Amino acid sequence: MSTVQSSPRGGVTVGTLSDLPPLEAGAVIYLRHWFSGAETRGQMRRDFEMNFGPEMATAAFEAFGYLCNFCATHGRRPLVRHGMTCKCLGADENCFANLLACAAEGQKDDAHILASLIVTPRKASELTQLASDCGLLMQQIMRPRPLLRPARPATVTLH
């Protein structure tokens, strides 16, 4: 019997980031940011500040970081991620993104099943709750914003 080393199944490409709705795509992008080092975490924090303001950004940043660290600490195995600029979507990233989306939408049973794929069964309920909290925050970040138009005095003639 030969032992052929294969790539981790969690990294298998299952789609592209552009296939995902905004919440799920954001979850994958921020997951990659969190685990790629201090510089990318700083970019993530600045993005949160632009969307939430300084006080709420700190809470959102810490909640997302706690969620990622919880997955790393209690995970069945390490979550496999693609590179920061990769347009592919890996199986583990897809599971994480769907966990956040299901939890944010209140689909607790589905979220619990997805959580149990990431962490041990004893920790799945806790991960589901963390994902719900983070998913609701992510919804706010990814919500489309109206375009800002410059204010014009009512007396200005345009033509």
C-alpha cells in the first residue's frame, strides 16, 4: 500500500467568492483577514470602523476575532483557507460562511449542524450562538448603502 499525500479536503474548491451573497462573501474575506496576520487584521478593523464607528467597531472586531479563535481552539481540525487574493471558495470557508448566514437568519438547527462540522459536538451550541452574534453584525456591514449625493441649496439653478 502506498501513501499518497493529498491536499486537505477542507481546501477543495467548491465555487468562487463571486458566487456568494454579500454576507457569506464578507465572512470568508474576514476569515482570511483574521488568520493572515496583524496587517490584514488592521485592514479589517479599519473596515469595521468605517461601517460601525469606533465604539461598535471594537465590539464587532472582537466578536469576530473571538469566533475565529474559538474555531481554531475547539476545531475538529484547522480550518483550511485560500489565500487573501484567491477568488476560489474552499469547502471549509463555505461551511464557515453558511454557518454565519444560517445563524444570522435564525435557522438554528441548520447552523448547529454546520457548527458541528467545524467544532466538537460539545462546543457546537456555543459556536452557533457566537455565529449568530457575528452574523447579525456582518449583515450590517454587508447591507447595501444608499449613494450619498452632494447637498445642493434649493435655490441653485442647474441648467
